[in-house]
Amino acid sequence: MKKTILIFGSLCAVILLLFQFEQWSLFALGGSENLYVIITGTLFLILGMLISRHFYIKKETRKRQVQKSSLSDQELRVLNLMANGHSNKEIAEQLFIAETTVKSHVSKILLKLDARRRTEAIRIGRDLEII
Amino acid sequence: MKKTILIFGSLCAVILLLFQFEQWSLFALGGSENLYVIITGTLFLILGMLISRHFYIKKETRKRQVQKSSLSDQELRVLNLMANGHSNKEIAEQLFIAETTVKSHVSKILLKLDARRRTEAIRIGRDLEII
DNA sequence: ACTAAAATCCTACTTTCGTAGGATGTCAAA
DNA sequence: TTTGACATCCTACGAAAGTAGGATTTTAGT
């Protein structure tokens, strides 16, 4: 939120500066209106692109709401390995535990995240940004 | 390719029209340079946003064409539904095809992406930015 | 028109995943 | 001390997922 306000404030400042520059250029450039128009237009063009870009980037990274999920540390580790495409067996090997234990963890993850499949759990985990 | 040329041509036409409008407004608005500047700037602003937007969209669609070289349209649809956590049965229902067909598609996806599990295929798809 | 790829469907089979329902041990808070 | 969450492991079963090896029909490119 604060970041948004800062960026918006900066943009307003830039706009004001541009207007200042225009007023100055009115005297400086005198009668050559064409050049003046081109410069002003170009500046606004750049500004427009920056603003557009800003909103596009915002749109992509808008889901920043990190919900503290009820997953334990180990469950989170399992979920991450799952999301990396590992099988229960592989996860067991990497965490030095039995495959049955991994299954227990997975079942609890599905329960806690209200998912019916590991792929759904992964999607939910991504949505909650806990992966 | 032809589409690109058409879009680019259209943009050039728009720019030329804008310049035309500027020349006209020089006479029409007379001494009120401030209003003139604001209008011109705004038009360029909009143009800048449109151009920027155009390139952003292009950037996204360019990645989509990388995918087309490997995965077919339907396979891509299946992969996306998979990534959303759907089962083969659910995917079949959503695409109005048989579950066996979905299995065929999934097998080909795994082959093409060199994955051994659907979760791995999802991860690879994300890495390749085709999801 | 011919051809290659895509899309559709199938049977039969193996493997992996997920559930149900336990048991045991640790460790921290009430 | 009791309670509860966490972590570990198990058997047995059913449900998905994935493989192998077909077949047919559309669709798009040369």
C-alpha cells in the first residue's frame, strides 16, 4: 500500500515537472511549435509507457496476500517437493523418512488445504503463495 | 507475420492522423497553447499506453508460440487443466471428450516434456512459461 | 490429391496415489 | 500431569494415473 502511494506520488511529481518543463520551453523554443509538440508528445509517450508498464507489472504480482496456513514445517517441505514434481517415494528418500510417512503427510496436506488431489494442493499452495 | 505488419501499419496511420490533428488544432485553438499541450500530451499518453500494451501482449503471445512447437492446442488445454488440479475425468468432462482420450493426451504430454508424472509436467510447463 | 499430424476412442495392464484406521514416541503448553 | 500437535511408521484396500499397442476420423500443408 505504502509502495503504491509512493509510486503514485512520484508519478504525480514527474507530471508536474513535465508541465514545468513545458512552460519553460514555451519561452526557450519561441516560435518553433513543431519541435515543442514533438518533445512534449514524446515525453508523454514515455510517461504513458511507464504507467502502462507499471500497471501491467502490478497486475501480475497482485496476489501478495500471504495467508499463514496451518501447515507444519515438514508438511510444507513435502508440499514443496510435490510441487517440484517428485513422487512420494522420491520425497521419502530426500527427507530420509518412509514412503508411508510421506503418504500420511500428503493426506494431511490435502485435508488442511481442502484439496482432493496433489495437483490441486499444489495449485492452492501457489494461490496462497506458500510454495 | 501478416498480422504484425497490419497492426504496425495501423499504428503508423494512427500516428500520422495524430500529427494531422495537431496541425489542425494549431489553427483551431489559436492562442490557447496550454489546452493544446494537454490534449496533445493526452493523446500521446494514450498512444504510448496502447503501444506499450501491444508489446506486452506480444511478449506473452511469443511465449505461446514456443509452446506450439512442442505441444498441440488440445494437449496444452489438458496441461492447463491439469495444472489447475483437475483429474483426468474432470478434464474429460470439461473438454467433452472421453477419459481415455485425456489419458492419451497426458501420456503424450509426459513424453514431449520428458516428465514421469503429471506434477513434473506441470513444473516443467511452468518453467517453460507455457502455462 | 496425397500425406502427416492431430484428435478421438478402445482394451488390458502396471504403478502410483490416497484413504481408513490404527500404533508409538516426542515435546511444549495448560 | 494431562492434553494436543507433530512426526514417524504400519497394513490393507480402493481409486487414480500412466503404459502399451492398437484403430479411426479430421484437419492442414505440399
